[in-house]
Amino acid sequence: MTERPSELERRFGGAEKGPVRFPPGEELLPPASYSRELLADVDGVLLRGDCGAGRLELETADARLICLIHRSAPYLAGLVERGHFTRVPLADFVARAQQLERPVCRLVRSDTAEVLMIAVHFCQRPQLQGSTELVDPEHVLRFLARERQDAAIALERQGRRTLLFLDKGRPAHLFFADPADDPGGADLEERVLLFAFAATAAACRIEVFTRLKVATDPDAGASLLRLETAAQPPPPADVVVTMADGREVRRRPFSGPEMIVGRDPTVDLFIDNLAVSRKHARLFWDRGGFTVEDLESANGTRVGGMAIEKHRLKAGEVIEIGKFEVGIVEYEAAPTVFQTMLMPGGVKPAPLAVLDGENVRKVLDRDLLIGRGDGVDVRAVGLFVRPVHARISVEEDGGFRLTCLTGGSARVNGRKLRSAELTFGDRLLIGRSLFRLERPKPEPAR
């Protein structure tokens, strides 16, 4: 059974199945599949200056992802879906492209004014929107001329958008979505009105944009291959805390998108020292590199001896927090448990243990937080159990230490303690929750 066309489709002469089309422009590369080689080819065209203005279009049946080109470099990106325009940060362009299902890619050269008008579609809402059955384009043009406004007008018919740019109210540039629709002549206003009121054609959708200012994308000017590099996820890496004498005190795998360094027991990289603020610094992966940001700490964060607020780390640089240094060790492949647990001297890993209790069994391959609050690794119940009650740390020598936090205590083998070295077989009571430190069971032979 065939669906009957809607009233909207009837008014605008039917609707294309896919997203709307902008004026065609001049294709500089043959249509191709998306790939890294395609990005390199487009970068080459831009580097030679063969496409000062235009767009790279990635088209599927339902959507069109567009990277606009201005001054021979990526300028702004957006997604065109049926009836919708959405701005896409250039930093996310490659990731969005990789999510499309077998897109057809085209590099199109066009006019600078057309690029800016398309950019307005992604960044602004139209001030006027309707049908030429209800809105008189001639009246709109007269009003804009009287007000001497810079404006963009889009006339859409059969899913194709014709664009008109007005400079201080005077028509300055006209781009037809289908060159066959151009009635010809020198007067731009007359040509666009003849198109809008063509007796043999359906009514047009009309949209008027009078706010043409477009905020600059922070990655404007970057090459496509650089954008692809920036879109890559962080490499496998460990974050390592050492003393000034080089002694390693903490090592954790980087767990993106960010890690908080500080003295608060709930942070990702815990450093128990009064010179360290509770939430001292933030380490995160951004646009293809690690960046550190000071979180308004009392004693500041330094790199290379210089105080920083926000700093992109270069290879070999370390972060200085109090008397500690925080460095990043990257791996070509994902680190094994042996690598992430390796202590100074590099000869053997810390022995693994399992914290076993009612309805919980946690491998101790990193520090564990115990309490009744959200975000802890192991929940404990009881009237006097604090939200973050205790931490079990993996020590440098391969042992394990229990430290009770915020004035709490625990019973280890029946003795009430606030801190204790733990060994295999120890029984730990926090509130009403009983745990036992055990050796991990060997995996069955295959």
C-alpha cells in the first residue's frame, strides 16, 4: 500500500527521501568511499590552494555530513538530516564520519558567500519561516532593503535549496540548487522572484536568516588528517607517581576521559600528603594529547618548574605536585596486569589478592575504597559506616594496607584498628560487613 502524501509534501511539491541539497558546485575529486586516503587527498587539494571555498560532503540515504572549506582549510562542520541542520564540532567530524554507513564522499568547490550561508544554516535559527503561499518573497526583499540588512534567504523546492545573499539589503549573490531553475537575466531580485512564483512549479519553503555571525570553531584551519589524529582515543598508558628521588609510590592505568589527582580518598589518583589539595589537578586526553589542568589547588601545579593553569604535556614532561612527580608511561599495546603492577626494580609484580565477602568478590589489583556511599568499590553496611570509610592500598613491596578514613575504624581479626598491614587469611569487619583477604584461585587448566 502506498502512503498518501502529507499536506506539507503536497504544498512543497513532494519531499525527497533524503536530506535537502545545496547548490551543486564543481566537483574536484570523483565520488569515493570514506577513508584515511580520501582525507589525505582532500588535504592535498586544499594545500595546493585548488579549493579556497567549498565543502566535503559525506552522503548516505538519510543524512549528509558536511565539512565546510574556507580559505583553503576546514572551517565548520554540520549534519543535514531530513528537515534538520545541526552543527558538529570539527573535533567530532571524523568520529561522526566513521559512524556513517558507507557514505559517498564528494569534494565540491563553490563561492565564499555560499559557504558562509550554509554555515548560517548550522549555527542559526531562521527569523522567518513559512511557505510562499503565505509569505510574499517580494515583500520580504523590500523590508530587508529598507532596513539595509545583511541577510540570507533559502528557497526550498523538491528538497533542493536555492540561496540568496543580501549585502545591506541589496541582492549580491544567488545560487540555484538546480541550475535549470535559473530563469536568466542580470537582475538577481527578478531572477529569484521568477523562480519563487514559477507558474508550473509547486510552492517553495522560505527561510530568512538575518543574524549571519558565525562563532569560529576552535579547530578551524586544522587539516583533516590532523582532525583524524585528534579524534583518536588515548593510547594505553599508566600514570605514575614518584618521589623526588625517583622512588615510585603509585601507578594506575589511565582511565579516560579524565583522572583527578588529589588527597581526597575518592579521587582517581590518590596522594596522601598535606601539600596536595583534596582535588589538586585534572589529567585528561584532548585532541590527540594529554593535558593537565590545575584545579585551583593551594600550592599550585607545575611543569618544568613553571606554575601552570592548563598545559598540554609534551613527551617526557612530568607534572610536579608538592614533592611528587606525576608522569605518563605509554604502551604500544594494552598493558598487562604484570605491567600495571610492576614495582621499582622491575623484577616481579605485586601478588594479587581477592577481597571476599557477602555478595562481593573483588580482585585487589588496585586500591579499593570501602563504604556506604556512591562511587566506592565495595559497599559495607552498618550504623557507623561512613560514605567513604576505608581504603585498601597495594603497597610498594607487594603487600596490602588498610587505612580507615574520616575518623572511622575497622576490626582486623577481632582487633579494633584504624590502620593495619593485611595478609592472606585476615578477616576484616566494617560495620556489619565481614570480608576476608584471600589468594586468588588458580585458573583451571584448559
